[in-house]
Amino acid sequence: MAGPDLASPSSLDSFDKRNGSTTNWRDFPWWLVAIFFFLGIMAFLIIRQPGPHLLVRIVDAEEADGETITAEFDNLRGVVREDEAIVGAPSSGEPFDLAIAELPEARIQTFAQLEQAVQPLIDGEIDALLLDKQTARTLVAENEETLTSVLAVPNAYNEAFIFIFPGITTTLYLTLGGFGLALVFGLLAGLGRISQNRLIRNIAITYVEFIRGVPTLVLILTLAFVIVPAVSDSIGIDNRDVSIELRAILALAIIYGAFLAEIFRAGIESISKGQMEAARSLGMTARQAMQYIILPQAIRNISPALGNDFIAMLKDSSLASVLAVRELTQRSRLHAGSTFRFPESYLVIVFLYLAMTITLSLFLRWYERRIRVGE
Amino acid sequence: MNDMIVIQDLHKYFGHIEAVKGVDLTIRQGEVVIIIGPSGSGKSTVLRCINHLETPTSGGIYIEGLHLEDKKTDINAVRAEVGMVFQQFNLFPHLTALENVTIAQRLVRKRDKAEAERIGMEQLARVGIPEKAGAYPRQLSGGQQQRVAIARSLAMNPKIMLFDEPTSALDPEMIKEVLDVMLDLAKEGMTMVVVTHEMGFARSAADRMVFMDGGQVVEIASPDELYNNPQHERTKLFLSKILTH
Ligand SMILES: Nc1ncnc2c1ncn2[C@@H]1O[C@H](COP(=O)(O)OP(=O)(O)O)[C@@H](O)[C@H]1O
Ligand SMILES: [Mg+2]
């Protein structure tokens, strides 16, 4: 028994700590750098003003006359508007792969302006011009040798951002509302799972197992279009009065309530039996002991897990788009559908979701470290 | 003297294991009874039945004449009169020492904050650590934690105190500070039931000692009688083991 025990866990611990204090670049969170790099690029693309910047690829003039011609630039796809065309000058007989054109902010209206704008194009100083289709046709017809019609992919991140961004209010509203309610459902179901009363316990178990056994998307559709109308009918509310946002919130809350129930149950069961016994031995009722002794400790222990589920719900709020709730994802789909600017539409929400989730999970880690230090 | 605790033919099963096999014991007001016995002999179970942390399988427990198994008995009211100190302290880790000592006063005794704190500070002073009122349990040594646990029970003004191996989890140098508090309490006339193997403490504090083995009471005697002249073979064997230690 006596004598230093070198193999004891605590001595190993301090050994590890000493080693860990020297800088180890393998531990550096490179993935975080990658994510911030991506976020930075997206922010740059979004903040850039739309208008003069164009990424273009020359295509055949005949082709450019078509109504919706798709241009390809790397993996990005897009179309110019129906009444627009790009006029460019191939530097050789071969179409050039890529050029960046500085275009005038104002649309060309007078012949003088046109001449002024076209000259640098003809001189090869710039690579392309965005014009209305009629002017473009005339211009190409008059200068067949030097000019050709090109198609553009306007770098419309900013435009997409402006259309999509307001959806963030709805996304946050769905998430906060849904999570708040889910906490209530989860706590009740979690307490139900460990209740002495067999009926309550079975109801809670059924709820949790039912929800966990059905895909989230299916649940959202079912809750919004089957359960809510059925329930509102039976309590005498016209189901058209139940807004689609409220249905989405209820659906998210009911689904996440089942997951949170398991977290609450585990949290309560993680508190040693001695805590309940000490509280009861002082004369507290079971309810007082739960409320003042067990739950505060349990909630503290599970708060990182709750935080993770909050982030998960923020992401899953995108599923509400199937109910046509105009949150971020639905707005992206609308934007993509009307402009065919798929990359802009979807990359903008990738950026927005990432910006929110990364911020939250960094905050969560800080918080986790803080409560661990407190122990 | 009044009978404080009456235990009648107590049986307790855990599944198929009979942990307590018919214990009868009467403890009078102001009496200090110390229970010893080998591990697994049912000492904790008897103690825990006294405040109904365990429900007896059969038999009766009476506290000041109140029958605990009676449905009409308010068990929470009884427990408020019966303090319990655990081997593992079981302080509430999310509360400061003072909050540990006041929370049950406020919830159960319905005292207002100021009064609960006044009484709480009194009790912390009595166990010798008023300066630790604002500390959280993790900031206290084991001995300090156990003293806060004792203060927490005393703040309820209990009529009976139960101790289940209160010093077994403590480092040797902290045992005395806890035993001293308990000894003072015994001298002040508190009715106490203590499971402990601290023989020095038993000798100076106990009115009677109970030796349990195999879920039964083997022998009840004064400390002197039990140490110097044990009547049963099993008692002799057990004492020989712990006293040479
Ligand atoms: N909650 C329980 N569940 C099952 N068995 C138990 C439980 N508590 C005690 N026992 C058993 O009852 C017997 C007596 O235990 P206990 O009263 O703790 O003994 P002691 O305190 O004297 O060591 C032991 O065999 C123990 O394993
Ligand atoms: Mg024991």
C-alpha cells in the first residue's frame, strides 16, 4: 500500500499535461481554418457590389440569340436575363476561356455612349460588355469580324444574399420557438420516463419511441398536415387559423422534445442517488428535491448536449421549407427557381448556416470549458 | 424517559436477499446508540428504515409514537425531525455551504431568508467553519464537507440524528474534527444513532452499543461490557478483528 504509485491515473495525467504543453501542430484545428477560409471567401463574394464585374466565357453568336442559354464557368451555371446579352471580342480565332469585364454602371442609351463603350472592347482593353439584346445584335451585325456575342454569369451573390437574408428572422424564430417548446416537452417526457406511475411512464416511452422511429421530414409533413388539422378540428379551431409557421414550430418542438427527453432522463439519472436521499432526509418532498436539488445539477451537466441539439435544430429548421415556410432554405429555393442561379442561391445559405453554427459551437465549447473549470 | 424510536420486528428484503432479519430496538430520548458489525450485516439498512429512505418489508418503525408505515403519517414532517449524515456527505454541489444549510429550512420549515441564514450561520459556527459560508462543497476538504452536512441537518432542529459511517470516507487527519462535533452533540443530549467503527468515540459517547451480524442484532451492551466482556462468539471474533487494527 505505502510508497508512491507511479502507475496511478493521476500521475499519468500530469505526465500527459506536461507533454501537451509543448506546441503540437497536429493538434492545431486546421479544419477550423479551412471553414473560416470558406466563410471569408463567401463574405467577400457577397459583399462585392453587383454590376460591373462579370465572369464570361465566349460562346457562339448564334447560340447567344437563344432565349435561355446556359453558360458554364467552372462549376457555376447561370443565365443572362432574357433581354440581355454579352458582347465580347475574341482575342484570337479561338474563344477565350475566361475574361473579366468592367462594365459601365449605367445602361448605354446614346450612340455616343455606345461608341465610347465599345471602343475599349474593339481595342481589346476590355473583354466583354453587357448590353440589352437589341443593341447587342446590331453591334455584332455591324462588327462581325471583331465582335461576337457572349454569354455571362453575373456574379450575383450579393443579389442572392439580399433576397435570401431576410429569411434568417424566420429561421431564428422557428429555432428559438421550437427549441423553447421542445425543452418543455423534453423535460415533461424525460420526467415521465422515470416516473413511478406506470401509465405516465408508458405514455412517455411511446412518445419517444414513436418519434425516433419515423424520419424527421415525414414527421414534419404529418404533424403539419395531419395531426394539427385533426387536433384543431377536435378542439373547435379552424385549422386554417393555425399559421404554417406555428405548425412548423410545433412539429420541430414535438420531434426535438423526444430527443431532449432522453437527454433530460440521462441527466437526471447521472445525479447520484445520494443527492435525492439527502434532500428527502431533510424533509423535502420529491417534487421540491427534483426542482431545487436534482434538476439544477442535471441541467448544468446536460447543457452542452442541449446546446448541440439547439444547433441541430437550427439546421433542421431548414426542413420547414417543405411546408413553404419562408425561412432561409425556402427563400434560396425560391431564388434559385426564379433566377436559375443555383450556386449563388445555395452557397449563400451554406455560408449563412455555417456562420451561425460555427459561432454557436465555438460559444458552446467556451461554455463547456468554463463549467468544467468550475468543477 | 420517553421512547424516541421504536423498531419492532423489522424485516427488509432486497429482491431475494433478506438484509434485515427481525430487528427489535428501542431508543430513548437523549440516548446515543452506536451500531457496529461487519460489512453487509444490515446496519445501514436499519438506519435508513428509521427515516424511511428504505421501506420495511414488514415490521414497524415508530418515531415519537408515530407509526411510519401508517398511510396517514406525513413522512416529510417526520423526516424534518430526523437528521441524517451520510458516509459520502451528499452535500448539494451547486449550492454554497450556507445555501446547503438554508435550503431545507426555507422549503420545509418555511423560514424566511433572513431567519434561515441566521440559523444557518449559527450552525456553521457550531461546527467550526463559519468562514466557509460562501464556499462551494468542491472548495472544502472532506472533513469540512462533513461538518457542513452535519450543520445542514442540525439547522432543521431535529430531535434525532442518524449517522451512517460519517468518518469512513475521510482522510485520517480529518476524522477527529468530525468526531469532536458529534461528541459535543452527544453531550448536549441529542438522540443519536451512529454506525461507526471509531472505538474511541464509541467509548466516550455511547450509552449503548449494538452489535449486528447477518441482518440480526447479536448483542446489546454498554461500551465497557461489550469491549471487556462480550457474550457471544461472533462479537468476540468481530471485536478481535477491529481492535487489533
Ligand atoms: N439497495 C439495495 N439493493 C440490493 N441489495 C442491497 C441494497 N442495499 C443493501 N443491500 C444488501 O443488503 C445487505 C445489508 O446491507 P447494508 O445494510 O448496507 O449493510 P451494512 O451497512 O451493515 O454494510 C447487503 O447484503 C447488501 O448487499
Ligand atoms: Mg453501511
